[in-house]
Amino acid sequence: DGGITQSPKYLFRKEGQNVTLSCEQNLNHDAMYWYRQDPGQGLRLIYYSQIVNDFQKGDIAEGYSVSREKKESFPLTVTSAQKNPTAFYLCASSIFAGTGNYGYTFGSGTRLTVV
Amino acid sequence: AQSVTQLDSHVSVSEGTPVLLRCNYSSSYSPSLFWYVQHPNKGLQLLLKYTSAATLVKGINGFEAEFKKSETSFHLTKPSAHMSDAAEYFCVVSDSGAGSYQLTFGKGTKLSVIP
């Protein structure tokens, strides 16, 4: 079945540590996105990529980094510069980069906790 | 600029009674509108979408929504609530202007279903 796979499901980070969240899709979608979800705040866009080897900052990119070396993969690194990283992270993809008309397909999320 | 307001952060209904989740939007262009559902610790699943075709949109699990341009609303309804409907629901807007790529999410409405 086609879909988006996020791993790990749960992740714990120590202070000052970088961690990487994985996102892989086999839908042949052009665009991929990373969102952060906090209780009562909806989803906020961290980074997005419309094409391989290109990505753009979203609304809350500080403290995060991404890469898009393959169409199928869009990993997110939470760096030590992100002061409040505890949240639920969602990866999504869409058919066309230039329109939202088709909606997004979401992964099942990664819950990151700072310990 | 686009925005979306979900008018209730929490809605509680009895099983078998109707569900109404309210959403108002603001958009500079002809919008695409979506409703997503999220069960605890899961990703988001697309319920239905409006993309300038019929104003009454039918989705999965018996949900439907009506696009009312004059009221800038896109309320989600279901005739009879089921226990499995208990989840969080997000109203989402996307401008259909040139180059539009981004979805804007509401802050969510948590639906509780009382047995």
C-alpha cells in the first residue's frame, strides 16, 4: 500500500542533542512538508520541499534543518538550537507543489520529548 | 492572505444525535477547503474536500460539509454521531491563487461522544 512512513513513533532527546526524524513516502508525490503540532495550536509549518534538492522555510523553521536528496525522503533534524522541541511532528506530502487543491497525505507522526 | 477559524474548541454530543462543527474562513482567491480528522497520537486523515465543484460535499464515514461563500463558512455535519467519531477535527483552507502551495489549519475542534 502507498503511504507515508514516519519513524520512530516516539523519540526522546537529551538537552543539547540533535535528533533526526525520518519521513519516507512511496506515493510519488512531488512535495513534502513538516509540521509541528502543540495542544490547542493546530499545525504549524516548519519546512517544505517542492522538488528534490530544494526546500523552503515555513513559519517556525528556527532550530530545525531538513534535506531532500531523494524524492521519497524528507528527514527533519531538530537541533540543539530549538529550545522547546517537545511536540508531535507530522510529515505530509502532496501531488502538486503549486496547489493545495488535492490536499495532503499525512504520516502517523513522531512524538518527541526532551528528557 | 488566508485564515481559518474553528468556532468551538470542544463539542460534546450524545451518541445518535447530530454533529455540527463550525468553520469560517478568509481567503483572497477562490479557496479550496478541507476537513481532516485526527485520532489520538495518529496522523491526520482527509474527511472531505471542496474544490469549486458542488457546494455540498460528501465525505467518508457519513460526514458532509456545505460551502457557503456568502457566509464564508464550511461547517461539518453528520446526522448521527457514533462513538468512533470521537476525535479532533481540523478545518483547512488553501487559496487557489497562482503559486499557492500552503494549507492553513484551524486550531481544531475536539469532538466528544457520550454513550
